[in-house]
Amino acid sequence: MNGIAQSRVRTVATTPFDDQRPGTSGLRKKVAVFRQPHYLENFVQSVFDTLALPPGSALVLGGDGRYYNREALQVILKIAAANGIGRMLVGRNGILSTPAASCVIRKRGTSGGIILSASHNPGGPQGDFGIKVNAANGGPAPSTLTEAIYARSRTLQTYRVLDAPDVVPDQFGASVMGEMTVEVIDPVADYAALMESLFDFAVLRTHFASGFRLCYDAMHAVTGPYAKEILERRLGAPAGSVIHGEPRADFGGEPPDPNLVHAHELVDVMNRSDAPDFGAACDGDGDRNMILGRRFFVTPSDSLAVLAANATLVPGYAVGLKGVARSMPTSRAVDRVAQQLGIPCYETPTGWKYFGNLLDAGRITLCGEESFGTGSDHVREKDGLWAVLFWLNILAARRQPVETIVREHWRTYGRHFYTRHDYEGLDPVAAESLLNKLRERLGRLPGQRIGNRRVREGNEFQYTDPVDGGLASGQGLRILFEDGARIVLRLSGTGTEGATLRLYVEAFEPDPARHHLDTQEALAELIAAALALSEIPGRTGRRAPSVIT
């Protein structure tokens, strides 16, 4: 016990839970599930049993401020103290964005961290809660570790907890819990310093002073304090440029999901005749972003490609990129940039840990997912506010509007028309049956003509990690056409109610005369083909998706 007073450590008898398998984003459940007796304690003890850290090790702890964050924080601290952890670095008020947690882990050299978040999922008493483990590199725990945590959770019979007063998380400084030091840190300071080392803050201050305007929607989530400090205080954006900047336990009643549906107030602002020059939003834990110009939406796939094409305009990337990576469902727009730059482009499964291996090995500099996540080698998580600052630096350097930059990009590289249709809250059995039926048909599709396109291949994506040789299979069903168009279907692992089926449709258009087309119009034939092939309406009863991006 590393000298902890034995009388203060309780060993509590418990029974294992069978539903604590962490996904790619950790363990996510309804708040009511986490509040069951012993549920959170069992999972946290399983984490410490599996990590088996040397006595005196240090960890980082914080979250997105959602409902149950403060209560879970105290439970984790007391179990950590009872398990011999020597030091916990805790974000003030329990606040620490996911990319900031990665930054602190890396800068302070801790053994890893525990992040309390369910990302873009709804908050509040009826909402969702989540907990995930980050490794010493600052990135999500590898699947070998999460599977070991799950295996331990199914056999756990006792957990250890320290009887001690709660830590006051709103006061900076160190306190003692048993023999463990709890240090409450500024959640913004280390992260803001890192951003200032990457981007040209002097140029950005001048750009704002010249009259440049933005609207940043923090969605009452974790990035509010970060955005106010960096955008308004350090860069000089006018007060009020950050909206919904105060974190709330229920995120103001809206899911903190930065898309065209849930960030509707920002969308309305950017569609006005007097709209600011730039609009952006980030999600619950700060790792996702949405980018907007005046009456112009930038898809996450295009955003990654534009950042790659313009990276040398930014001080932190002035020497160029080692390589880029994208998740398989993400459009191939960045592939064309990589080809022209003469650098590698990797296609990975969905899940940031796959990028982590490539980043740690020095094979890539930038990476991104179509689900509004973008990042680089500065941390080992996707980073929403970093992407916003990257865009701002490009805008200040080029002195052009967002729309002009994107349209010039299309003229240079061609346009990838791309859309994602989400069908949320499906019956899991029906969703699996739908995919199984399509899986059976994939081998018979090559050579078939669908509309004006001929199918080249139908397959299920699998990935062999070029760094460690690990194999990831069952990563999504793909229908690939001879002209480069694609249809992809996969189940998302981020929801807590029912199943979320995601349909992705992509087609490349080299002709600038057609780049003005509406995305849904340009892809209408492929979307109809995808619905017919997958039988989504008939098998799910859904006549329309829940969200279109």
C-alpha cells in the first residue's frame, strides 16, 4: 500500500459487472448506470489493477464538466490513493479538455491520465457519462489495455478506497489525500502555451486588430475557458466573440455536438447578411471542431485537406509534413494533397489510437476523421481549438475568406463531394442484420453497373498497423466504383442508446464547372443506390436519416 495508513483504506466486497467493455472512446453509459452501487468503483479498480503502476506514479485527471463529473472525480481520487498512486494532477473544478489532458500528460511526464467525458453525447441527469484511460504518450489506451481492463472487470470481487475528506477542486495548489498528493492545476495554462508555440500569435493579434471578426461556439462545454483565454484575451478578438462560453453540466440542454443541426445558433449567425468572417464550434470535451465561413460550411474532410495544403504557412509546421493519415470513412481529399506533396498518406480504422502509433513512430504530422476530428503530432488526441487556430493562422496569412480558400483548393485538387447520413437509435439487432445481409452480397457486386457507375470491388475494411503489425478487422463495409466513388457503411460506437448506423457517400469531381453543385444533389444517384443496396428504409423503418453532414 506504499505506506498508506491501513486503518483508512477500506476493501469493499462487490460483484462484477458484465457491461464494462470500453470502446474506442472509453466506457460510455447513461448517468443512471454509473450511479449504480459499485459500478464506477468497479471499473476504476479494474483500471488500476490492469495498469499495475509502480508506487508513487503520477496521473492526470479531469473532464468536460458534465453532470456527475465532480462526484466521479472524488471517487477516482480516493481509489487512486488507496492503490498507491503518488500524485494526481487535477484540472481546476474538474475541468480539463481531452487535448489539454494529452498536453499535460506529455509535458509533465506522467504515467497517463483518466478523462471524464462522453464527448459530444448529451449531458444532464438523464444524459450520458464516460470515462477513459490515456497512456503515457497522451493518447487513448491501446485495445490490448482496454480489453485487459474489461477482462478484469468481469472477475473483480473487491475494490479499495481511502476514507478521506473530498478535495476542494476549485482552489489551485496541492493537498494531501492519505499519502497521495493532489495538485489542482490551471486547466488552460499548459495548453495555451503549447498553442502559442505553434501559431503566430503576433500575426493573429494584428489580424483581429484590423477588424477581422469571428464567432466561436463553445456549446456550454469544456472549451469555453480555453477559447476566452486564447481568442479573446491573448489574441484580442472582441469580447463576446465566444458564445455559450460557460461550461454547464447539461450543456444548456443541447447535445454538445458541433454539427449543422446542434450548433444551429452559430449556423444562424454565419448565415446572416452581417455575418462574421469566420465561425467555429467545438464539442463537449474539446476534441472535435466545425469550421464555417460566411454562408459556407467546410466539411471535416475538406478541412483536413486544406490544412495539409497550407501547413507551411503556420510556424509550427513551416518545415513541411512527414505524412498524413485519415480514417477509412473520411473522404480522399487529403490523399490528393499528399500525392502532390510527395508524402505518405495512411488510411486507418476509425479511432485515434491508430493515428497515435503513426505519430509516435514519426510517420505522420497531420491526421483527421470525418467525424469532425483533426489533429497533429503536438498531442495524441484530436484537438478542436487547435484546428480553429490553424484555420485562423491560414486566414491571416492568405488574407482571403474561408470560401475563397476552399474553392481555390477545389480548383487545384478537384472536389470530393462527400456526405454522411446518421441513423441514430436503431434497434441493434436490426442494424446488425442489415449489415450482415449486405456483407453477404459484397462478393457478387464487382462488375455490376449502378446508374452510370460500375462497381470495382466490394469488401470489408481491415487494417494491418504498419508500426506494430496489429490487425484490425470488421471496420466497415465498402462498395468501391471504378471512377473512384465510394459507399461505406459502419456502426458507430459512440452512442449509449440503440445503434447508430452511418452511411458515407463520396464521388470525385474534377470539373470546376460542377463544383458549385449542392452536395446532396451531386450525390443523389449514389445515395439512392446506397439505400437500395443496404435496404435501410425497409429494414429499419427509417425514411430519412437523423442527421446529415
